[in-house]
Amino acid sequence: MSSNVRLKAAFERLNGRCALVPYVTAGDPSVPSTVALMHALRQAGADVIELGVPFSDPTADGPVIQRAAERAISRGVGLRKVLDIVRQFRQLDDETPVVLMGYANPIECIGQAEFARLAGQSGVDGVLTVDYPPEESQEFTALLTEQGVDTIFLLSPTSTDERIAKVAALAQGYVYYVSLKGVTGSGQIDVADVEHHLQRIRKHVKIPVGVGFGIRDAQSAKAISRNADAVVIGSKLIETMEEAVQAHAGKDQKDVDAAAIAAAGQWLGRIRQALDN
């Protein structure tokens, strides 16, 4: 079940196609460029945008996303700034769902009730908090639901049937299946193994299931899309922007940002084309 209108509509529009969900970190490659980057991702074919909330100890993230978080934190990007970025994005785009992905500590610093209120006001559609397990999320889920914001949960290859059932009872919008043991950006994805676990998950979960971690190119995205409702790509997208930034080092910041955004849009566009073909 989805309490959020934009997320529900986004998956309905797909009409059986696989959703493309890019992940980027708020404040990277720069604070002023983040909103423009989000618009470029939408134009390149993103169906949902996952916006990372920078955190100093991102235990589930590999080195690429850790570097992005460190850069954003050095620019002063915290949770309130992330919410402001979503608010700016909504000025020109009131259709594309935005899901915040991050950790409990920044939310706890604001307070769950206040965060839920601010998220709803800012135009956030979903919240994925890596270290809020379903056993401890009933109240938080209720607070978000009151604001029309969905609670997204993670499942992994080690999730038991009991854990899957607990997530199914609370989850809204979609469920994010972590295809690999380890951190973001690690390892090679095993398509057959993903298919096996998705079959297990769908015995309990009746909302869309997205797959992330380990999807690094058009070939792996297309292979996963045959069984998943969405593919989530983060580390390789951020790497692509890092390479563009390095190639334009020493130039004006606006030119560097433009190069990073262009590289991200072109790369994501190729993934979209592969999924649609």
C-alpha cells in the first residue's frame, strides 16, 4: 500500500515497465547544482529519484558514496538543507517522486515528528532509513503516513521469511532489495540469485520491489529488470560524475558542475534506453 500519491502514480504509469531509480547525494557535485542534477536525471529517464542525506558514518555505503557524503558535509549539507533542496526541486517538478535515503541520527536530531512534518511540507515522497528496522518503526511509519510520505524498507539475501513478513506489514511505496552482502558498489550481481530471492519476497510483499547494489552498467540493469519492478543505481552514477569533475579540474565551478550533470544525464540515458529495449 502507498500513502503517497506521486509514488503510486509513478509505478502505475510504468504499466509493467521497470522503473529506473538513480541515487545521488545531496550537495554533490555541489550544493547549487543538486537541483539541476535532479532535473537532468528526470529528463534522462528517471522514474523516481533517491536523494542521499549526507552522514558522517554511512555504514551501508561503499567508498564512492562515502566520498560523496564527505564532500557534501564539507559544504555544510545537513538534513534541513536536503529538505530545502527538495523544496526547490518541487518548484519546477511536482510529478517525479523523491525518496530520501539516509540514517537515523540526523532524523533523531530533529525529532521524528518534526522531521515527518518537514518532509511532507517539502515535497518528499518516501523515506528509507538504513538503521530503522521494522520492529522499531511502527511509530515513525505512522508519523510519515500522516504527512502522505511512504516508508521504504530494505531487504537483503540474509533476510528471513519472518523479517520479510514484518517489512511487508509496514512497507509502502516499494521495497528495496539489496542484491549483495556488503556495502554499496561492491561485487558482481548474480541475476539468478536475485530472481530466487525476489520470488521469496513476493510471497509476502505485494508492492513493487526494487533491486540495488551491484548494478553498474546497461547489461546488468537490463538483466535485473526482467524480474525487478525497479533498478536502483548509485555508485556508478556518482563515479561517472567524479570522472567528469576530475577532467574539468581547475575550471570555473559552474563549468565543472555542468560537465558532471551532463555526464550523469548521458550515462543514465543509456541505462534507460537499455531498459526500454
